[in-house]
Amino acid sequence: MVLRLRRHAAALGVVTAAVFAAMTMLEFFYFRSLSGGLPSLDLRFLGFSESEGFAWVAGLGRPGAEIILVWHYLTFDLIFPALLSLTLVSLVLKSGEHLPRFAALSETMRSVTALTLVLPYTIADYAQNIVVARILSDPPSAGAKSMSLASALIVTKFALLAVPAIVFAAFALAGLKSRSSYGNAGGRDTNRQA
């Protein structure tokens, strides 16, 4: 079942890119105007201090917080982590099929490997979304612990996202080198036969 995702890598990539583009446009052309120009917590890759988090919530006010809660956390960001995760799994499987050692693994092992690389990011992203959504749904009750947890989860999310991305890049480069070496060897063999 999971292994079939490699056949849909291109389609998943296009859909994920489209959703990401929509989220980015909302962030820069709408959400930032609600918060007085402050970037959303999701885009603070290195985390944020408690004061920075509270400044963002205060800048949004109650109406802005409700808008971001509805138009980000309860819509786009509800499906984006799953879409991105499926895309990453499909890319790892697709790029890995050109590597003899990875391709020699059983279907189960290849699926488990891809899922093991991606699922930690998925869990961290949804956990972070839940924490930030709770902060937005009831700002007065958001304490320092909630802000610290949200910040830690955002940093963790991006760190875990880098893992499958790096593996995919390594697989893709190794596959290119393998095909290039095979092509050169084939060319030499042809010349020898001639």
C-alpha cells in the first residue's frame, strides 16, 4: 500500500506545492496585516521567546486570532502536514528504487524505512498546530509554558523535516551518479565492441 505512493510522487508534489503557495500568499498578503506585520509563529524556524509569542497574539487581537485559527489551522494546516508527509514518503521511495541496496529490500522494509523517516515530522507538526490553535482559541489562558512548548515544537518540526529531505536529496544524487556511471560504462563497452 505505502509502496504505491512512489507512482504518485509527481501528482503529490504538485498538490503539496499548490497548497503551500496558497498558505504563503495568505501569510504575506493577509495574516501579516492582521498582526501588524509580525510573522506567524509557524515561520519562526529558530523558535521564539515568550514575549515574541505574546506580542504576535496581542497584535492579532481577538478577531485576527479567530481568522488565522479558521483560515490556517482548521483548513490549510489541517491537511498540509499530511500532504507533505505523503509527498516525502513517495519521493524517498521513488528515489530509492534506483539504488541497488534500497531496491533489494523487501516492500515492507522499504515502506517502514520511508515512514520512519517521515512520521516524526508529521507528529511534531500536528502537535505544534494543536498547541498554537489552543493559544489562538483562548489567548488569555495561554501561559508561558504553552508558548515555550509551541516554540520547541516548531524548532523540532523543522529539524525533523530536514531528515527525510536530506535522505531524498542523497538518494537522488546517488541515483544520478549510478545512472551516469552505468551510462559511461555502457558507452565504453559499445566502443570496445565496435
